[in-house]
Amino acid sequence: MKPLTQWMLALLWAALLVALGLWSAQRLEISGDLRAFLPAPETAAERMLIDELGDGPGSRLLLVGLSGADAEELAAQSESLRESLATEPLIEFVANGAESDLGMIPPQLLPYRYLLSERFDDVPLAADTLREALEARLQDLGSPAGALVEPLLPSDPTLEILHLAERWEPATAPQRLHGVWFDADGAEALLVVRTHAAGFDPTAQAQIIATIEAAFADATGDSGSRLTLTGPGAFSVEIGNRTAKEAATIGAIGTLGLVLLFVFAYRSARLLLLGVLPLATAGLAGFAAVATLFDGIHGITLAFGFTLIGVAQDYPVHLFSHLYGRHAPATSARALWPTLLTGVVSTCIAYLTFFVAGVDGLRQLAVFTIVGLLAAALATRFLLPPLLAPRADDVGQARWVGACARAFDRLPRPRPVMLSVVAVLALAVVGLAPAPFWENDLSKLTPVPEQGMRDDMRLREALGAPDVRYLMVTHGADEQAVLAASAGLLPALDALVDEGALGSYELAARYLPTVEVQRARQAGLPTPDALRAALDAALVDSPFRADVFAPFLADVETARTAAPLTAADLAGTPLDAAVSGLLLSGGDGATALVSLGGLADPQRVAEVARAQGAELLDLKTTSESLVSAWRGGVLLSLALAALLLAATVWLSLRSPRRVSRVLLPMGLTLLLTLAVLRAAGIELTLFHLVSLVLAAGLGLDYALFFERASGDRDEHLRTLHAIIVCSSMTVLVFGLLALSSIPVLRAIGMTVTLGVVGNFVFAVLLAGHAGPARTEASA
């Protein structure tokens, strides 16, 4: 085929890949929902954890601190920031203490204050009550509070609005200076922002963070004030930015290194460009398969998938290293195909077992990787050869390859007894290392800097934000049942606060009484005629005119006859922000949450909760049990993968000796990698497990190709050339990842690097000698 025709076909291939990528991107939405990588919850506590991770109020809170100026200026900046953010559609509410709780009840719900307030449960709204209230209002009007009371008086002579605002004021609310919240030292103005988007939604949270930063810049100008922003959403954005920055740096260095390595190995820019096509085919084919089978793809799936199909970069390398002596590239590809196919099928089997783990994210990962690897292998076998020109030289005869072969031939081959000793010692280290085997605490995997965590703790303490670890819950048949149950907790919770076991609490029943309670209060409200008579009696000898209180009479009558409030009626109001996150309804009933702050004695609080028919959930312990259950499913799938992989290799080679030479390097490397990680005190996570699968797939390929070349020196040298290039490329990329400051990337990089080095060494040692040397020509 003429070179021009080959380049045209290569450009056509690239154009089809671009079209496939654009089609997939339009169909598929990238998700950040961590629940996709968690198993289905089985217990109530696990279901609650999943709900909290998904859309819990804690996951949507952002904590804001303004510092660096005097208190009066910070207060003005805080109020300017609040007013700017209050109109943003992505933000559910923003509070800084200036808005007061008077605004929690919107105008259309104001008459319901007589159903929300408990003050007339025992004392009727009669003449004596109204007379005392009016006398108190007369005194208020002559006090500094007169400006606040005067506009409320016509509709609310008993000041139920102020009573509710006082009752709803958090017990641990920060101090107010110049009308807004400040920390205890008065050096930092405080705000709380709750977003509509969940904290794990990095795209939406990034928009919100950018909005807050822009509003802060407008509010502060060049005053020198500093913005501190923490919370799950802020951390997810910071993690994403840090990951992208490190990935870009590592990618740039790795790409340069790969280019130099490729040029050194093949002395051909053409092969470098063509070698990208099968790898791009793998990534985009996997992406398209997930787009076809799923509504969205998780960001972790995407990141892991492109990492795992890194195995596919080895496929064209094997073909390039076996081009020699003017042989047609299609002939070389055909000769390599049985071995390449065995490795691909074995690796795909390993990922196919992820379907039994019961986790949607892993199913996506399996589809992405399997389709990608198969596409890369088929592209290398059928699409790449027509684009290649025969090579006159033989890269396997390069001087450096021969020098490596001679050096490896001089190494003593390990005897079975030695290999057994190595395996036993590795097992001993794995089993006896003092550090815990598994890392169940997901918080330790966060790359958030320590300063960020300290800022978060400081702002949470200053704002009295609820504890993110503990929740008290009550379950019931419906919303009304759990409201009644949680209202029954109030005396016990107050007692816990009094004895110091608990700092504060928040529950929906503080804001929304049950329908039964509201109807009882409606029955206690006087009729219009009775209320008018009581008001007239109260106004005798009073300076107030009777006609002033027409709004009051109307509101009481509305409250007396209206349908009781439910949680659904609060939608879109400030009260909804306080109630919706603490009152959850589902197909199997309803749940009321009690958020807790300043929990000093969890055991005591748990005892009281049990006595009241509630339950104290430790979300940290629950998350660890969920991770443990998830890991069990993954380990089961990996054990099944090992059996199927061994069966595949056996069917391909049909010789115990040959099978052992292929599987032993992989098995020994797995043990040694685990031993090194355990000896270094590293606790294993999901990322180590998936990385071990990747390293095992690479090692299997090395051993299979060495086994194919057994007994033929020239083929052995070409195979050695290919595997040195493949392993060097992999070690370069993952070795850079091992130096990352991000725990997840570091875990992947370290595990794969150790695995590739071990697999290469054992594959070389167990493959046998290259054979008698021939005259070597420089390549």
C-alpha cells in the first residue's frame, strides 16, 4: 500500500474516533455520585448513610469566613455577600445572622404562627391574655425595641413571630457584632451557605464556588479581606483541581518520557503516531459502550478506565518490535495474534468478574475496560498492519537488547525450593505485619490539606454546625408518625444538653408540629365573634384603637379554618430549608433525623436514644462496615477471576510446565507487592485491589510472550525488546503517579510500579535463556 494511501486511512481512522467521542459525549453525563461505587445498603443505618452521602443537608453546606479587616467593615462585607448570594439559583439559602429568624415564615404562611406556637396550648387566647399582651406592647413601644415591635403590633399583638424566632434560634448560634455572626474573638465574620446540588457534584459545586468568590471580590474590593471557604462541596472542588493539576503535570512529563523512549526504541516518528491509534480506539470504544448501556458514567470509572486500558498501549508495541526483514506487517500480526488474544481474553475475564460485586460503578468499569481492551487488540490485529511499512532492520538485534539478554542469561535461574521460600516469606510478611490490613476510614484518602481540615473544624465550632459523624434517627410509617416520635424526644434531648452530654440539637419537630397538634390548637382558637369580644374587653382603658387590630383578627380566623401545614406546604420557603433535610420520606416509611452538635458522651446519648425508641447512628462506623461489605464482594470477584484466568491459560497452553511459567511470575509478584506494601505500613484500599488486577494483567502478557518465544533466540530478543519498552513505559507513567501527593493516585502508582517491576523480573528469570548468541547488527 502506498504511503499516501496509508496516511489517508490513518486520518480516516482518527476522524472516526473523533466522531465516536463526540457522539458518546453527547449521550453520556459524567457523575460524581459516590453511591455508584458503594454496595446496595442492607441495614437502616447503611441506607441512612447512603442518603446522607447523596443529598443529606450536611453534604450541601458550605462554611464561609471573612477576615483581614476591622469588625465593622467585615460586617458590611458579610451583608453585601449575603444579599448577592441570596438571589443565586444554585444556592438554597445563605445566612449570616442579619436576616434573623423573623423571615423564616413567608407572608402566605404568617397566619399559621398560631398553629406553630405552643403558648396557647394551656392558656386560651382570651381577654386576660390579650390585655397582658397589650400592656406589654405599650411598654415595648417606649423602649429601644419599639421600632421592631411597632410594625408587628396590628397583626401580632402577642408577638408570636418573635416567640417563634427566639425558639428557633440555635442554642449554639455564634455571637452577633454589627448585626451579623462573628467568631468568639470578633475577628472573623461567618456565613453558612446551603446549595441545591449535593457536595459530591463537582461541576455544580465548582460553579457555586466561583460564584461565591466573584461575589466576595465585588463585596470586598481591594480592602485586603480574606475568604475562607470549607465544606464537602469546597473540598470536592479542591480535590478535583489538585487532581487535574497533578494529572496534567504527570501527563506532560510522562508524555515527553514516552516520546523519547519510543524514539529511542524504534527510531521512527511514524510508529509513534500510529501507536496512538489503538490506544485511542480502546478509550473511545469503552466510553461509547458505557454511553450505550448506562445513562451516565462516574468520574472514577472514567479515570480508572483510562488507567486500566493502559494495558492496551502494549499491543502495538509488541507488533512494532516484531517487524523485521521486510516481512509483511500483516504476517507478523497474524503470528502474534494467538498469544495476544490469550492475554486479552484472560485480562477481560478478570474484569468481567466485577459484575458479581454488586456495584454499579464496578459494572461500568468492567464494560469500559473489556470493550476497550478488545477494541485495542482487534485494531492492532486488523487495522494497524495495513498502515505499516515493512522494516528492513530488526530491533531485536540492537546492541542494547543483546547486552540485556546476555546480562539476564548470566543470572541464576531460581529453583522451585527458592521460589517456595520467597512465597512463604512474602506470605509471612503479609500476615504478620503489625499495621491493620485494610484501610476502612475513607476520610484518610482525602487529599485535602491539613490546613483546610483545620479551617473546617474551626468554622464548624464557631458556627455551631452539626456533627458530621453522629445522627439520631426515628423511623415510622409516615411523616406524621415520625414527627410525633421526634417531638417526644424533646424533653430527653433538653436533659442531655443540661447534663453536658450534648451541646445542641436540631430536629424538624421544632419547626413543624404534627397535624394532630395543629388541629388541637385550631380547636382552641376563638371564633371571630368570641375573639372580637375578647379584644374589645382587653382594649378597655387602653390607648390602642380597636380598628388597628383587623389584621390580627383575620390571621387568627385563617389559622382556625385553614388546612394544617405539612412538610410539602413548606416547599420553596425558608422553613423548608430547616425541615426538608431532617424529615425524609420513602417507599418503606419515613425517617426523622436529629442533627447533633457538641456530642461529648456518645454512649450516654445512645442509651437515651434507645430508651426513647430512637437510634444513634455513628456514620463513621457504618461507612466502615459498608466498605468492608463492598470489599468482600470485590475479593470474591477477584478470586473467581483468578480461577477463570488460570483456566484460560491452561486451555491455551495445555502443558503444566508452560502454564506454571506463565502464572508463577504473576502469582509471586502479587505476593511480593502485598508484602512490600504491608512492610511499609500501608493499609490496603479499593485502589490497591484494582491496581493489583492491572499489574496482574500486564504480568500475564509478559509471561505469555516470553513463553511464545521460548527456544527461538531471535524471537526471544524481539520479545525482550517489546517487553522492556512496555514495562519501561508503564513504570515511567505509574512511577510518576507514585510520587503524587494525592493518596488515591499514589496508591495506584505505587502498586502498579511494584507489580510491573516484579512481573518483569520473574518473567525474565522463569522464561529461560535467550540461547546462543549470533552476529548482532546494530539497529
